[in-house]
Amino acid sequence: MKDSDLMVTADEIYNLTTKLLAEGKPQFAVAAALTMIGLQIYKTSLSKEDYHKMVDSISETRDQVLSLHELNPSNSLESFH
């Protein structure tokens, strides 16, 4: 996978996410669905050992995750309430 593929895909998912939130979908429902789908893709695509490594890596980097407000102050969750 190329970095450009990741960035294009991330932008598309981000745009869909902000659209769903702007339509009034519950924030936690959107987050839960995205997380569930991501984990399902990993579990389907990776060996059991690699899946566990991926989930551990995600957990270990939890403090590095930026909020939507940090990513784009004009698209904070407050604008979706």
C-alpha cells in the first residue's frame, strides 16, 4: 500500500464521517461502526498473531490519536450537536 492510497482513503472516510455527523447520526454510533468495521477487516485480512499485534499496536498508540478538533478546528464535534 502506498502512502498516497492511505491518504486518499482516509480523506474519503473522514468526509463520509463528517457527513454522517452533520446529518445528526449519533457520534458514538459512528465511532463504534468505524471501529468495528476496521477491526473486522484486520481480523479477516491478517493471521491471528498479526491481528493481535495490530490490536495491541492500536492500544499502545492511544495517546497519539488526535481529536477531530485537533485535526481540523472548523470540524469539531461541537459543530455536529
